[in-house]
Amino acid sequence: MNSYDGRNTLQSLLGETRGIKQVVQIIHQVAPSDISVLISGESGTGKELVASAIHELSHRRQKPMMTVNCGAIPEGIFESEIFGHEKGAFTSADKLRRGYFELANGGTIFLDEIGDMPLAAQVKILRILETGEFMRVGSGETMKADVRILAATNRDLAEAVNLGRFRQDLYFRLKAVNIVIPPLRERRDDIPLLADYFMRTFCEKNHIPVPAITEDGYEALKNYYWEGNVRELKNTLESMVILERGRSLDGETIRRHLSGQRFRGQLLPVPTGKSSEQLEREMIYHVLLELKREIGEIRQMLSSGVMPRQMGRLSRGVIVEDAREIPVSLEEAEKEQIQLVLEEFAGNRRKTAEALGIGERTLYRKIKQYGL
């Protein structure tokens, strides 16, 4: 085996829980082929690590893997960036530019946050998936791209399809293999393994002693909500290692560093200033929104003739036998939920969008739609 055997990347996907073991198993299954893969998960769960592991375990490992953050490229230059452009294609095009697909030829291209990709570019990505062909901006010449496409998203692409922001044909083409990475709060028993790995790696790199974590320290880490997932755990531990200067990390120390944050054991007893009726209503709104997303995905599957393999579970086990019994419409529930989260973050739209799991542009449109 050479340095591209994928073991280094897979080390960061440590875990003994069922969810992460399934992720690693699927990585090994799909890596040897050229099939496109959609990687789904919250921010910080390790989507790029999964993409890197697939590339490093594939026959393309000696060729480059190009990572494209679809949300970071302005829409006006998006196609020029990924497909390249000819000299003179537009005012500032003073020379020929090779795009990411040309640069990744023979290797892998990783389209991160593909849900932010402009619609005009989506149809061209679909063409590459189907035929391997593309054209530089300003050129009439068809070029070939021998590239494997991996994509990732922290959004609900089925909902984006419903809203007309993502092409249905591209969605189903990408979803042939969908690796779903569980959030850290759903794999708490993996936290001690990850904590030991991150601290050991960081300390070895910086030539400093590895501090011990006590049993109640591990419990404190396991009880924390970890909204930022594995990335937040890694950054938090590195910060504690530096600030504590070799001292043992016990429960009190760790809780002090995480003071004011969300712990699992504190979620119910903490005073919220809200009535039990309001808290119950918020929970119902969360369930309704998730139900709406799942119903939208099923509708798309039915309209395309694709039947999901499992239809027995809806909204985390909540089964609604008669939708007419729901006291509010889905639109009213969505409006109320957005309003509640806006209030929670004092009108901060970026934090509100992150909490709701949608893009800021989608949030702006919803605010305008509902007059919030």
C-alpha cells in the first residue's frame, strides 16, 4: 500500500456506533467504482473527510481531487471557475483559463454544498454525469472530462427541488448512492475515541504532553450538544489543551470551557421563560416541518416513478393518519417556526438560517413571503 491507501483519512472517521460503521462500510463498497456519490450531513460532520477517503481508496488516487465550494463562488463567474473560459469570452478574460474539471482530469471533483449551485450550471453538471462532456465559457468546442463526481450538502435537496432551486433530474442522478453522516449527538459513545485521537494528534504535532481526561470529563463531553459536530469537538479540545497547559481535563474544567452552552442533561431543567403550551407548540412545529420535507421527497419519488425502499417511518416515528387533524397548515407552521427562531437569535439571519438548516437566500425569501 502507498500513502494514498485512505487509512489516514479513515482514522478521522473513528467510531464503534452503528451509524458511523455503516458510513465506513459504504465508503469501502463504493470507492473502487466510478459511481457518483451524494454525501449528506450537518455542518462539521466530516463530509469532506468521507469524500477524501473515497478518492484515496479508489483507482484514481494517484490523480488530483479538486474541491469546489459551490456556495463560495459568485454566481456570475461560477461556470467560468468550474468549466474554464476562452480568451476574450468576456471583458476581463485576457487569457485562456482551465476550469476545475480540466484540472481534475483522471481524478475526482468534490462539489461541496452542491445545494448552492446555480440552476444554469446544474444542467451542465448533469450533462457531464451523463456524457462526460462540457464546454469552456465562450467556446463552441466540446471537451471530454474523465472525472468522478462526489457531491455534498447540509441541506434538504428534496425541499430545494420542491422550491424550484434544484433540478429534479440531477437530484435523482446524484442520489443513486447517498451516504448520510449522523450528527455527533447521535453517536455520543464515539466521543471518547474521537477526543483521544484529536488530542493525541494535536499534541504530537505541537510537541506538548497529552493531558488526561477523567471519567467525569468524558461524561461532560458526551452530555454536550455539539451543534458544530466533530469539527466543534476537535477545535474545542485543541483550545482546552493550550489553555490548560497539561492539566488534567475533568468534568468541572470541561464544563467551565463550555459554560453557557447546551448540555443534554440541562435541556429540560433550564428555565426558558416560555409556557409549557408554547414549548409543546414549538415541538409540534419542528415535527410538522420535518413531515413536510419528507412528504415533499415522497411526492418527487412518486412523480418520477421511483418508489422509496422504506415508507413505514415518517417524522422520527410520528405517523399522521389523517392530515386534516393537524390544527394548523404547514405554511402556518413554517411561518411560526421561522418567527420563533428569528426571535431566539434576536433577528440574526445567518444564525437563524443555520439553525433551520436552510440557506440565507431561502430564509430571505421566506421572510418576504410571510411578511416577517
